[in-house]
Amino acid sequence: MSVLRIQGGQRLVGELEVSGSKNAALAILSSVPLVDGQLVLHNVPDIADIHIKIELMRGFGITAEFRENSLFLDTTQLHNNYVPSEELVRKIRTGFYMLGPLLARLGHAKLPMPGGCKIGARPVDFHIKGLQGLGASIETVGGHYVAEVAKLVGTEIYLDSPSAGATQHLMATATLGEGITTIKNASIEPEVVSLAEFLLAAGARIEGFGTSTITIEGVRRLGSVTFNVPADRIQAGTYLLAGAITKGDVKVNGILPENQTALVNKLRESGVHAEEGHDWVRVWATERWNGIRVKTMPYPGFPTDIQQPMAALLCLANGSSVIEEMIYESRIGHIQELSRMGANIRAEGRNANITGVEQLTGAVVEASDLRAGAALCLAALAAKGESTIKNVHFIDRGYQNLEANLTKLGGLIERVATEEHPVA
């Protein structure tokens, strides 16, 4: 076990590139069982969730070798004789997203019910109903989903809400179905587009991705493929916020600026400066910013994954702010910990109500989930004195080279083994 120690008060200045997208990579890895052959995935983030997913795939007979952010896979020995432990699948929600691809390729699949960060209810009803619509028989047995199908057949699927996970899961599964599948009210998140592009490269026939109606024409086989995972938009947003909260100047290169539009516009509304190029975004602050209202929404709205880091910034704003969390009802684990650092922030239902303070103070705090951990890092960078952040394993789930990147920008951060649990 280890903790992060951060000495606050340093302006973060400089440029960096972020690793590949956690969410896109996990969606792609969930779909790997659909491919019959060899795969090479470049720019895969070297983070905890990816290694858990690799362990899960190996159990189903997929060979995997990870070298310098490239992942080499072979699915020719795929089998369904493996039932992973509940503990393994519960570590990452996207382990469950392999159910449909395994079913499509092998006709039978069994997986434990999903897990992930404790940020609220994330039911899989859309997934189950969609798979059943494609012809699958699914039942729950002892905390597991057991699915069987003789043949997947195209159908029309309507999602009650544009779930990114359900859209990815069902779009991927339908690629090996017979006939045409249409997904209406589909998610238009960038990670859905990335997954569709990966599937197309493997031989799938998909149209309309990036819109609310996706059409999939089933094919008999997906073949070998090489694919580059795009940059992580949430990591990029976190580092841009790090520049703003420290009254610094940070530029993130190698990204799609349109994926930062919601964040950049809210920063400008608050008085933080920002500019964009064809593959970069720069953010800087010269004076105290103002309180604003933020409401999370599906893409292209303000991302739920960046609202907790945004809350850290608004804790230092001039005036009051409100963050409305419309995606998850329990994404509030950061609120109590930011209060320990002197923030005037309180939860009211799904909302975070914030009255800005002039200064945060270093403290010992605990990350409750991935993005809450990122928020605490940002607050610590801006705080007076030293902060210690516990439960670093949550942060490691989504941020590659966090300490190195922040150090490159001028932050004072180190990972320290705790006396009770020294690093082996």
C-alpha cells in the first residue's frame, strides 16, 4: 500500500500528452472475443483496470502480451470453460460487457454480476433486454448471468436512456448477428465512436455511430486487426483543471479539442482562459475565477467523470457554485474529504452546493473512487501545506504516470510506502 504526498502552492506550467483512453480501451477489450485471429492495440493505458481486464481475457483462452503500451492478443483459442471469480469481475464494471461478445462467438457465456466504483446504481437492464431482443436466453443463477443462444438475429433496440455501456455492449454483440440491428436513442459518446471504428477495422458493418441511431449489419466473422486507442479525454481534462486551479498554464497535446468543449466553455464562463488548436487545448488562470452552475449530461454535455475534479476548482471560486449530477446519484464521495481541506461544500441530493473560499489547507484525505481521487489531487496541488491522499489504488485505475506528469508540470508530488503496509 502507498499514499500520495503533495506539497501545494506550486503553479503548474508546461505541456504534456496523455495516455490512451481508459474507457475506450476497456470497451474495445470487452469486444476482443468477437475477433477470430490476432490483434494489436497501440496506445493502451498502463493502468490497473486494463491489467484486470487482461487477466479476465486470459481466463477465456485469449493470449495477451503487454509491451510499452501496446497489447498483442490472439483469440484463436477462445473458450467458455472459465467462470471468473466474482471478485475479479466486480473490480471493473466492464468485465460484464464481455457477456454479449462471448455469447456471439461461442453460443454460451457465464459471468458474475458487475462491479466498479461505488458511485450509485448502474443497472444492466438495458444490456439484458437488448441481448434478449437479439435472441439470447439469459437467467441469473447464484449471482451470475448465464446466457445461451443458438443464433443471434438482428432486431430493433430502443434504449430508454442513451447509456454508453449498453450502446457499446449491444452494438458489438450485434456485429455477429444475422441480419440488421438498429439501436435507437444510442449514446454518442466518443468512446462509442472509437469502439465502432475498431469493429469496422476488424470487418464489421456499422453505420450511424456518433448519432442517436446506429445500424449494424451482421457479418459471419471479424478478423485480425491493428488499432490505435485515442487519447484519454478525462485525463486531459484533469490536467487542464490542474493548470487552472494552481493559477498556472497547462497545454495538453495530441487530443481532440471537441471532446473538451463542455469543460472549456464552463472554464471560460468562470473567468479561466482557454484556447484550442487542431490537436491541443491550453488553459491558464491569472486571477481568481467566479462561481458557476454545472450540470452533467451525456455527451456532448458536461462529463460526469470530470465533475468531481471541477468541484475542486469551484471550491476556490469567487462566489457560489452548484454542480448538478444527473448521471449517478451517489457521486459525492469527494465532498466530505474536500471539506477536511477547508472547502465550503455540501451535498444536497445529487447536487453539490459550493461557496468558494480563498484558501484550501493540506490535510490527510481518502479517495472514495477514481474521480474523487483526482479531485483530491487537484485540491492538494492548490492547497497551502502538505496533503496525504490515501486509497491511491482508486486513482491508479484511471491515471497513467500521474506523479510523473504532475512533476513535469512543476508539481511537488511523491508516492510513499506507508509504514503499516510497505511496498514490496
